[in-house]
Amino acid sequence: MPKKPAYSGLTQLGAKAETAATPEAAVLERVPNPHPGTAYVARYTAPEFTCLCPVTGQPDFAHLVIDYVPDKWLIESKSLKLYLTSFRNHGGFHEGTTIDIAKRFIAVAKPKWLRIGGYWYPRGGIPIDVFFEHGRRPKDLFLPDQGVPTYRGRG
């Protein structure tokens, strides 16, 4: 089945795609929003995000939640999965990594509004949660809680 013209530029969806060696080399793709005049929230959740500590090289883990109100574009989900996977051998602090993901998402999709919650598991005994918001939240928008409780350990 041939791709529709609106999707003909996609390079990963429907094809074998390898994980990029770095986030900078990863291809984050977009598709047209079928409802550009409607304010709605799309959510991507990555509960097993992984990158590396830039100092020790040890793995860091996070639960990422990205909420956005699309304008003309949506982020294509397979490319997002491959983009996020490209961080697994990348060194970055929690704050920088969370904001880097948000900025790349914004650069590609140009959403009306975006928020990201990076719920990082403890490193050195301290969990770090990173939150970023971009744009104005449309009025009367249903926006669910991100649903990730703060870290409480085993108790």
C-alpha cells in the first residue's frame, strides 16, 4: 500500500529503522495534525527512559511524560521512540536531558503548548524531578494530572 502524500516524507514509519548513535543524529519526524483548529492534549509517556551520567557513565532512569497541544504538526510516535532510545548511550544531567528533549520536540512540532515532566529515579540517594512548560495553555482545556507520584522509596 503506497504512502499518502502527507506521509511520503517519513523515513522510519513502515520501514526498518536503526537507533541513532546520539540524540543529535536521531531523526524526529512530524506528520500533519488532522484537527489543527481543535485544542486537545496529546500525551506521550516513556516510563523506562534511560541515559548515562556524564561523569560516572552509570545508567540513569526516568519516567518521562510529555503533554502537548498540537498546532499544525504531530510528532510521529515511532520516530519519538527512536529519538528517546538514542539517549541510552548519551551522557547528560537530568535537568539538561529533560530540557533538551523538550526543545527538540518544540523545534520539530511547533506546538501551541507543551509541558514535560521528567521523574528521575534517585542518583546518590536524591531523586530529581524536572518540569518544563512552553507556550500558553489554552483556556477550557482538559489537562489530566501526569499521574507520576513523587519518589517515596520502599516505604
